[in-house]
Amino acid sequence: MTVYSHSRLSCFEQCPYKYKLSYIDKVETEIPESIEAFLGNRVHEVLQKLYEDLKFQKQNSHEDLKKYLHEIWEKNWDDSIVIVKKEYTKDNYLKMAEKFIADYYNRYHPFDQGRTIVLEDRILITLDSEGDYKLQGYIDRLVESCDGFYEIHDYKTNARLPLPSEIKSDRQLALYMIGVKSNYPDVKGVKLIWHFLAFDKEIDSTRSDDELEALKKETIALIDKIESEEKFVAKTSFLCDWCEYKPVCKQWVHLYKIKEMPESKYLSEPGVKLVNRYAELKEKKKKFVDEVESELEEIEKALFSFAEKEKVDVVFGNENKVRIKETETVKFPSKSSKEREKLEKLLKENGIWKEVDQLDTAALNKLLNENIIDKELVGEINKFIKLEKSKRVYLSKI
Ligand code: SF4
């Protein structure tokens, strides 16, 4: 069976059609790499040089690394590299790479945290006891921190810092962990370490044996799905802008066709005409709805004043009537506010955290309404609560 990789699996998850073009049809594209990939490759090369030289007891200064970055940047640069974000230039990205290296250098100099075992090394991962399901990957740097404790280091140049939940469910390094555990028999523990270079941040995690077993099962199921796939549906998303197959992708054919046309022909092309008219009508509809909603709001305010002045709850028109109902809503402090933290602390200290299911405000409100919380505590909780009055109008036939 095919030896898979994390990027191969991710390609299928992102867009099965892209997977087909890339791995099955092996379509050659003329579009070169994106600037993000180019920057990532150069930064990886600089860090690889740093640790490779250290193995030979050669310590590069920050200036040496910066010089090396400039050398490989120019040597590999190709004017056809794609910069999707048109507001930035090649120099902006070079400066970013310089900053990543400078921050990394300052944070880890003199680079004596653990012993580097391998750099940019291929690791083979077997997912089942029969050895039918295999993956391969490249570990940026494998380190032995102390006897039998390994660290898998991965450098990321992403412009976005992932959420803790994303780190906990990251598949790539967890798969490498399976490989390290079976390839190094002395392993006592493995730490997964991501270096988010754009944020000068190191994030650590690990996986339990149960989690690794579950991951093996999920990955095998995904490989089975890929192996039996027949449709390879194209999934368009914002990621298409970074897809090297966009010019040959069936979903983007129309764009490339009209791009070739002179403006006179282009504007009368049936697809272009339909989309332009559709967009125009949608815009018109939005404007109309906004206008109606704003007038409705004004009329509601006027109705509230009228009803208050006349001391009535119902106001009559020709054939319709409007009933005004005032309601009170209980408002708890918003999530991540200081007040919210204090309320959560109070509930935990008083043993009713479980009942409100990690502060499910609806559940807490229910408990308060059922009068089953101690009166003194109710008083304490009430300090966090605000009552918000609101009015609604109900329109009906007379
Ligand atoms: S351009 Fe988009 S839809 Fe087409 S193959 Fe690439 S990712 Fe898939």
C-alpha cells in the first residue's frame, strides 16, 4: 500500500480533487511556490545550518545566520514566486524571516538545551501490527533532553497562532511521536514542541498511549477512505488562492476563460452577466432590508412612547393591533470578563460548579428559580447579575 504522509492526508481533507491532481494524476503545474512556502523553507534551512554546525562545534553568530539567510534567499529567489497579499513585497517577507531568526537566536542562544539526535530526518511510522498502513514524515529536529526523554521540535512560520485545542489535536507531531516511540527503544517519554517563530513562542504538548492508539485508528480509517474514494470532489475555499492547481482546476475554469477575453466580450458573457445581475440584486435587497429595518425600529420606539403616554399595552390600527410586552432578562457577566471569573470562583468554592455545567448560565438561572440554593449564596450570586428590561411588539389582526 502507498506510504502516506501528514501533508498527503491533509491535502485530501482540504480538497479531494487537489489530492487527485497532485497524487494520482500527478499533474505538473507551472505555478511556482508561494512566498509563504518560500519563506518557511529558507527559515528551516537557516535553523538546520545552525544545529548542523553545532554538531561540529561551530557556533554561528546572529550576523552569520543573517548573512546566510540573505545568501540563500537571493540564490533561490525566482520572480514568479506568488505573493497573494499584494500589499506586501518580497522585502517585507525577507524582514519577517530576519525577525524570526533574530528572535529564535536571542531566545535559545547558546543552544545547549538538549542533544540534537537528528535534523530534517525522515521517519517511518507504522500504524498497524501487520505493517500495511505506513506513513513517512520529516522531523525538523529530534532532541534528547535527558536519558530516554525525547523532544520533537517543529518550526512554524504561520501568521496565525493556533488555539490550545488545535495543538492538543494536532496530528502531524503526534504521528511522529508514534514513529519515535517505535524507532528508539530506550524512549521513556516524548514531548512535542512547536516553535511559532512569528510570535517568538514555544508551545509544548504530548500524547498518552490511549490517544496515540485512537490516532492510529482514525488515520487508518482516513487512509481506507482515500483508497476507496472514487469521486474526488473539488472543495473550493479561501485556500484555493494558495493552490498550485488553480489554473487547471475545473472549479476555476470560468475565471481563466473570461480573463482571456477582451472587455467588450467579457461583459456580455452569459455567466458574467448573470453573476453581475445577481450581485446587483442582492445589494439592492440588502439596502432595502436595512432601510425597512431602520424604519421599523423608529416606529417601535414611537409605539413604546405612545403606549406609555396613553398608559395602554395595546395600540390599534385600521385592521391590526400591536401588543407591547415588557420582559426582564437575566444578564450574567460576559465570558472572559473579570466579573465572570469571580462568579465562577464563587460557584466552585460553594460546590455548585458541577450543577451549572462549567457555568452554563441557563442552568444557573434554573437553579436560582428553583430556590434550591442557599439564600446567602443567592445574595452573593445576585451581585453578579444585572436585570435588563426589554420590550417587544406583537402584531396581530384585530
Ligand atoms: S483550486 Fe481549490 S478546488 Fe481547485 S483543486 Fe485547488 S483547492 Fe481544490
